[in-house]
Amino acid sequence: MPKLYWTKYDQLQFAARHILENFDVSQIKNHNSFWPAGTSKEYLPTLLEWLVANHSTKILLPPKGACGDGFATYEILLDFGITIRLGVSSQGRISLLQPLYGPNVVRVNSEEAKKIFTILFSNVEKRG
Amino acid sequence: MSVFLNLDIKLWRPGQEERIYTARELREKFPELCKDEQLLQGMMIDNFGCGLTINGSVKSRCTFMYNGESSGDMLQLYEQHLPDLLEGKKVLVHFYEEMTAWRFTPEGDEMIWEVVDMSKGMDKAEVEQEGRCEKLPFIKGAISWLTEAVNILERYKEPTKRAGGQDLEDQIDMAKRLLEYSRKTLVSKGWKP
């Protein structure tokens, strides 16, 4: 069974890409997915620990490349109906944790994301 | 039927118009851009766009992922996919955070290109666009993209550091190693740069 781990950097990145409140607007992609409203960045390590405890046996670490770690992704259906994509390096580092689809997962393209964040930021400025 | 990979960087903040700088602009407007705080804060290899450009039109623009140490998807393209394409094997180039992939199916000197939407899962991949292009110019384009990325990172390394942006040293090292390895592998398999 591979030893899986993640770093603080990864944890921040998972939140910066897939939690609305923590989203880094400089990282808008063609397709963007967000955890259901109410998901906090503090929840992600709990989820990762649960994934490691329950799904490690399904993960085969990819072979190392000549210039660095290889990388492989796995799609996993969670108990609460959300399918996630998990990315793991040859060393067992989890550097991708992305909700794909399922109840209340929000999926937007880049133009929709820009509209959403323009509205959210203008509301924050008005309140400020 | 020209094909190449263009490098650019997109900058956007809520309420602002999007700004796009091509690799050429990043080089030529360096004296002006090296003072642009927003650009310097965003200067990193995983913010560089990699655009699949066929006959002058960008069919898909993706970014690689960089985890602070390495870039698994970039490594796959340069270590495995380019030599495989040269040998006539079919490849699927993933851009993990983008949920988009490029599929290339070689047929002699040409290949079928497809932009694939992977956002609904690997088993529900949908072809968004497709066409034909030349194989060898794509390989040359990919090598040029990484060469350009290294050059730009090196050029902006000091101003980025001064502006409190990313330390680009590790990214440059990684990209250089990958570039050298990829070139050597391709040449050993008969590629003529």
C-alpha cells in the first residue's frame, strides 16, 4: 500500500482552486469546479486523511521520470455522491484534489467564473 | 496546415479587462513590463499558457501544473508523449487542473488532433474540436515553447524576486533539465531539430 502525503502548499492550492471563498482569481481555467457551498479549507485535510485510510489500496504510484516525479490521476466516488479526481506523484505526494461532479458541485467555465468573481468582489467592496 | 504552440500569460482581476501578453511582447516590452507588479506577481511557469495553434488560430489554450518541485503533466509531455508521437504512437496530453486534454493520433507525417473535455470524468470524455495537422512541426513547436518559457523565466527572474513574486530558480532548473532530456531523447530516435 503506497504511503500517501500532502504538503501545506498542496493544501492551500486545493482550497485556492476549488473553494469559492479561497479561490485565487489568477488561476481561472477553461473548466473550474468548486466544492459545495459551506465546504471549508479546514475540511480538506480531514477528507484527505479519510481518502488515504480508505482508498490507498486502489492507488498505484506512477513510475518516476528521468527529470522528476511521474504523475497519475484517479477518479474516486465518495460516499456522499461526489466524484473527485486525485493526482498522485511517484513519491506518493497528493498534488491534485478536485471535485468533478455530484450533488452541489459547482462547475463553471472561465467566462462564467469571471462574471461570478466580478460580482462577488464588487459586493465585498460595497460592504467595505 | 501549420501547427505550433504559442506561449502567453493572461492577467485578470475582478472588475478589470483581461490582459494577455505574448512571448514576443514579454521579450520586447521587458523594460516596461519588468515594473508591472501584477505581471511579476503572476510570473511562474504554471501561469504560462500553452496554446495549440493550427493555421494561425488558437484551438485550445491550457496551462501545466507546477507543485513547487516539479510538473508531472509537463514531464509526461516532454519525456513520453513527444518521443511516442515521433514513433507514431497515439498520445493523450493531460492538463490536469484544466480538465482538458489534447489527443494526437499519428498517421504518417500528419496526425489527427482532438481537444477533449475531461471535466465529466475520464470515461465520459467528449471531443470538443478536431482536425488534422503535421506531426514534426508540433514536436518542434513543443520544444520551442519550453525554450521560450526558460528564456522568459530567466529574463524576469530578478525583477520578480524584487517584487516579492515567485522564486523562479527551481522552475528554470526543472524546465532546463526537461528540455535537455527531451531534445536528446528525440534526437536519439531520429528527430532532426
